Amino acid sequence: MSEKPSDARSAAENENPPDEQGIEKLRKRKKKRNIVLIGVLSLLTIGLGVVTANVITLIRNPMSAFTTTFDTGLRADSTPLPDDDRMTPDGVDAEDEAWESEEAAFEDDPWIEEDETSEAIVEDSEPHPTPAPTINPEQLLASQSDPSFMKSRLNLLLLGIDYSPERAKQKRFYTDAMVLVSVDFDNGRVDLISIPRDSYVKIYNRKYRDAINAAFSMGGGMKNKTRGYEYAAKTVSKLFGNIPIHDTIGFDMTFVKELVNAMGGVDYNVDIDVEVNGRTLEPGLQHLDGQRVLDYCRMIEDSTDVERAKRQQSMLLALFDQFRQTSQWTRIPALYQTVIHRMDTQLNTRQISSLALFASRLSPDAIHCHIVPGAYVESRKKSYWGISNEEQATLIEEVFAIQDPKLDALSDLANLQKKAKQSTKKPAATKKASPATPKPKTHGAQAAPPQPADPTRKPVASTKPRPSITHGAIDLFDIPEDE
């Protein structure tokens, strides 16, 4: 077998020991080797320190390592990020500017799927928009209203017509509910003045007087509602000393039901027993729907028209209070659009919003309720509400600030009471006695018994006209047409 080279080299060195020069060379060679080893160990130590620092940074802020790696891989030209100390000419940090450009490229790339981490980075890097302020109901109504409409005084005449689809075959319809609403925008006040439907007044454009609820029918009624509203409005204007009626709001019975149902009903303390067409309502606090509200407001049995007018006013106040407590004023324009097909008025949506805005600022104490003052007068089995001109003048001055209004003296309560008293004292008309016809002598024989009536014979109709019930007021109080 041949010897290994290393073994041969060791044998040669043993046979020929090195001299001093050889020893010096060996020392220099070892020194260089030690220097190389120290350098390698230093590099290893530095590398280990760098790795350790990166590991610590990764533990403290994992996103920094991710973004740096992601950022470097995203660059197509592999250009390193600018130094932290570099600034652009306009004073913006170069690194921030570079990151924003990289972020824009990331968002515009449709092939890169965003994850929750990238969304968090984008949200943190963008400013949050300031949320718009919430508009309160009053501001919303103000934006929909007409400021020019809310000036001075507005007089509205509410006319509730006794029409419903079930009663469409009737020939005549009357305004069974009449309420004059006077809105004083300047002083923040509302007056509700109920007019009893049997009020005895001079009808507009007619020579005679009658119950005020007949004015609508005399003007044209449901066949010509525009003219009917004109007659009713001008008759009411005359009753209050020729005040202006700025608009009328006419509605039928179905309107009441649909409006209350659209509101979600109303809580109300019923004060009477109600029975209408088999529907009953007992006293007590309860939640009423539209049909029950209508039955309560129209109930007249065992009551008077004045008491019914008071109940109608009470229901209007309850509806107002429900709007106020539930802050539903902003719903009024929408409710108006819901029931507009059931009402007649010239008011537009902006004007309705103006009234809702005014009502939202109104306190319950600012609403004043009145009834046209007077008393019932009976004559010949028919009753009318006679109006006291003295008390009516006081009411007109209180509400409208009109002194000494011109009122109809012949319709005054005192005059009607005087006429009614005179009519009861009139003696019954007596027929003139006809000459006595001598009876034939019977010479003691009995008179023939009266013959029984022939059942087949029809009674002869009287040609004498009956008193008019439509215009019965003329006959009741004997007031000539030309007065």
C-alpha cells in the first residue's frame, strides 16, 4: 500500500527539523489564519446581530416587515426606498410620498385582492369625512314651508259635509260641521270658533234666512261644490262682520276615517255612550280608530248640536296633542298627500308645511275654543240656534279686534224670541158660521143612520201647499223675504 501524503509530509518534517527561518514562516502563517478566523467570526457576529434586531422588530411591529417586503417586491425596477432623511422640494417626506404612490398603484390594480390588513392601512391613511349634522323636525319643516305665507292673520273655514259613498243617493248634502279657524301668525294664537249647524242666519245671495248648514246646498252642493263653498264662506263672513275668509277646507266623512287611520289612531277619553248603525262605544280612555272617531263626532242622539260641536273641538285638541307629544309634525305634508283626494282646498303643500311648522311651535294654551253665542228658539215644532248679536260682537272684538261690527238685526236672538212668543199667542183662525139649514121634519120617525165610508173610494188630495221645511224659517218667524 502507498503512504498518504499527509503521513509522508510528517515523516519528512521529523527527519529534517525546520530551521529558524522555517519557524518564523510558520508563525506568520498561523497569524494570518487567526486573523482570517477573527474576521469570519466578526462577520458572523454582525450578521447574528442584524438577524436578532429584525426578529425583535418583527415581534414589536409585524406590519413593518410585511410592508417592507411587500413594497420591495412590488417595485418593478427594484429601486430601494428613499432614505428617511430625504425630503422632496415641497417639504414632503420622500418615504411618505413613495408609499402613497405605491398605495395608489395597489388600489388601482384589479387583480390584487384586498384583505382586512390592506383595508385597515387604507382607512388609517385617509382622513375620515365629517358626518352631516342631523336635521331636526323643525328645520325640515322650515325647508319645506313658505315664509311669505306665515304673516298677519289667516282665516280658514272647515266644512265637514255629511257625504259618504253609502249616502251617495241622497239629493242634498249639508255641512254638519262648521269650524272657523283663525290663525294669528304674528301673536302665536289660534282661535277655533264652532258654528252650530242650526244657526238662523241670512243666506248669501238669498232673500230669506235659514239654518246656516243649508248655505252649501243652496249654492250648488255636491253638484257644484265650488259655488257651494262660496255660499257657505260668504254667509259665515257676514255672520262675523264681513271678515275675509281666505280659504275653505271641505271634506267628507271618509276623510276623517282615513286621516285618523293614517295617524295610527288617537287616544281619547270618551265621555258619552255612542251607538251609530249598530256600532257602540262606551265611556272611558281608549284608543280610537277612524270609524270610532267619526261616530263620536257625529253622535247627536240624546244631545244637542252645541254639545256635539264641543265634542268635535275636544277631538281636534286631542289630535293636536298627539302630534305634539309624538313629534309627528314632519308627517303632516305626507298625510296631506294621503288624504288630498278626500278634501277640497286651494292650499298647496308648502302652505300646509307652513301651518305644520307654526303648529309645532304652538303651546296648547295658545289655542282658544269658542262657540257662536246664542240659545235655541222653538216655533211651531222646529228649533233654530238664535245668535245673540251682543255676545257675538264681543267675540268678534276679542278674536278679530273689530269694534261695532255690522250684524243682522232680524236674526238676533232677542228678535227671534219675540217672534216666537207672538206666534204662540196668535188665536186660531175661526170659520164664519154658515146659515143654519132647517132640518127636515121626520114626524116622529128616526133619522136614517149614517152611511159607512166606501173603502174603495180614494181620498181627495188637498190642494193647499204644505209649509216648506227647507225654507221653514220664513214661516216660523214671519220675517218677510225683503227684510
